[in-house]
Amino acid sequence: MNGLGVEDVAEYFDTSAETIRKHYWHHSPHHQQRALEIIERR
């Protein structure tokens, strides 16, 4: 959330980026950011 990528976080916590995305990404305030941007363009 502070400029770190998923890969950086996964490395820090000694896990995979897939695990971070699958189990934790929905807690991020940016989780649905791309979908929101697309919807707001209409």
C-alpha cells in the first residue's frame, strides 16, 4: 500500500505473490481500483 509491489510483500513475508493475492489482496483499498476506474468512465 505504500508503494510496495505484491512481489516485494511476498518476499518480505516469505510466501508467494499468488498467496498474497488470493488471501490478502481484498483487504487493500486498491483491490477494486481498476474496475472502479472503468465504471466511472461511462
